[in-house]
Amino acid sequence: MIVVATDDFEVYHGVVNELRDRGTTFTTAEVGAELPDSTEVVITAAGEPAAGGQQVEADPDAPREAVTAALARLRADAGRTVVGVDPGVQPGVAVLDGDTVTAAFQVPLSEAAELIREEVADAPDPLVRIGDGARVQGSRLVNELDDVAVELVDESGTTPHLGTGARGMADVLAAVNIARREGELVDRREVDPTAGELSVIKRRSRERAPDNRAIDERLARKVAAGDLTLDEALAEHRGDGEESDGDGESDDGGVG
């Protein structure tokens, strides 16, 4: 655990705010006081004594650098927890501790953010890396994970060739590769589905619908965002169609 032990007002507030922003578990102590048994790293101002643990001295103008150094000390033995996500309607999720894959999942998009939070809850400085494909679904995850550090990763080439018996594993294996690839730190990502993406969803709905009718654009946007599965959108569209017959075909008229 990290302990902040300093009499320097600026260092204290800068470091504490940085630790809170990162969701890092820490405690505070008086300078020179006895520290908890779980202490691993102590952050102080320059020249202040540390009563135990590895000491990191913080500059009042650079609290972020001190916190980064402290977290690096924590990770030196255990390795950092990194979660890779191959986004989509059913994202692949892989949890790595250093180079070791400790857990893997494939869940509905609506459940992915909460699952990721549970997996990193006890990690000192977790990082989530999300592939830049499936733009709308990926953006939803970026925005939902506003309490965790998130990197957007170029996912080209991360999906492996699957041999016999490996069907269904592609998204999870891609998530492992995404977790191992550095990306760009992001806070939010706003993406609207393109006309082409909506057309693909409506075409797929037409192919799956027993009456060969495509869903309308409103439902296609919900599918693109992960709020509905295609089957759920079709069911809702059939319900709407009992009252009004015109929406689906007029919205999909230009899709081949």
C-alpha cells in the first residue's frame, strides 16, 4: 500500500488528488510516525524522513510524476494488472497480471464495464486497453469506464487465425493481444455510427427477419450502441409494425 507522509501542504494535496483521480488505494500518516504493516511505498516531500517502505520524494509542481514512480515500485514484484478488450456486441475481455493471463471472458456489452471494474477492484494501478475497432461499442466502454485509466489501442492484426476446435475464441485471444499493445490514453470518445454501419445492421436484420423487413434507423442505432441485440431490435420492430407498417421499409430503401 502507498502512504502519503508529508508536512508540505502543496505536496500533500497534489499527491492525494492524483491518487484519488487514479482510484488508487492509499492512506496518510504524520511525518516520522509509525506506519501500517502493509506499507510498501511512502511518498514524502524532498528531505523529509520516511519511517518505513520505499521512499518516493515528490516535487510540489510534479505530483503526477511522484505517484507514477510510487505505483511503478508497487508493480515491480507483482506486475501491473492490464485488461484488454476486443469491443463489439459481445466483447472479448482478457485480464493480465504482468505477462500472465489470469482471466478471460466474453459477455454482452451491457455487462462488460461492470465486469471490468470487478476484475480491477483490488489492483493498485489498473489499466484498460480497448481496441479501436467496433467504434460505437468501444466508445461506449471508454465513456462508461470513467473511473479507470483507459488506452485506445490500434487493434489491427490482433485477431489470430483459428485452427480446428478453436471456434468462438477469436475475440478473447484478440483481447489478450490488445492488452499487450500500448495505446493512447483517453478520457472520452464520442462516435456516431456512420450511414454505412447502420446500413449493414439493417441489411443483417432483413436477412434474419422471417418477413424480410429491415429494422428502422432508430433501432439500428440502438443495436450499434449495444443497447439492443439484433434479435431484440427485430422483436421490438415487429411490435411496432403491428401498429404502423411503414417505418422499416422506408428507412432501408437504399440498402442492398
